[in-house]
Amino acid sequence: MYILADEPVPWMLLIILMIAPFFSTLMQLALSRSREFSADSEAVRLTEDPLSLASALEKIETYQWSWLEKIFIQPKRDPVPPILRTHPQVTDRVSRLKNLAAKM
């Protein structure tokens, strides 16, 4: 296939094709985070006890650390920005659950 020198290059199309996978990934991650929040809301609806769910999330977060990490690493160990995570931060989930408990 030969490309003629006098043919215009569709730069905008090339830029869109290069950026599209990145935005698609960001949308998938956002959808995953929103589904996690809806799963929490559904769990509150089923159990009617948001504070217990919040407590369970906090316990899972604490038990996730090994004893070496607890000694040598500060609690802020996750360098991944929230926009690139598949799950919301536990602190965000717990605060939403506590807000739901206050409304109930």
C-alpha cells in the first residue's frame, strides 16, 4: 500500500483512535466503583444495619496489612490515584455507610 505525499493526514481521527482506549478504561473503572457503591446500598437494604457493614469493611482493611507493613510502612501505602482504582477507597465506603445510618 502506497501513501501519496499530497494526501491529507486525518490527524484528528488518529488522535481520537489513540485516546479512545484510555477513556474506555476510565469509564470501566468508574462503572466498577459505582457498582461497588450500589452493592453497599443493597447490602444495607437487606441487612438494615449499615454500621455493622462499615465495621466489617474497617476490619477487613486492618487485617489486610501484614505485621511487617504495620511496622515499617505508613498507613498511606496505596500510590494508585482513586480514578485508576476498580474499588472505591474503604474510607469513602465507610463514610457513605455512616451517612446512611444517620439517615435511617
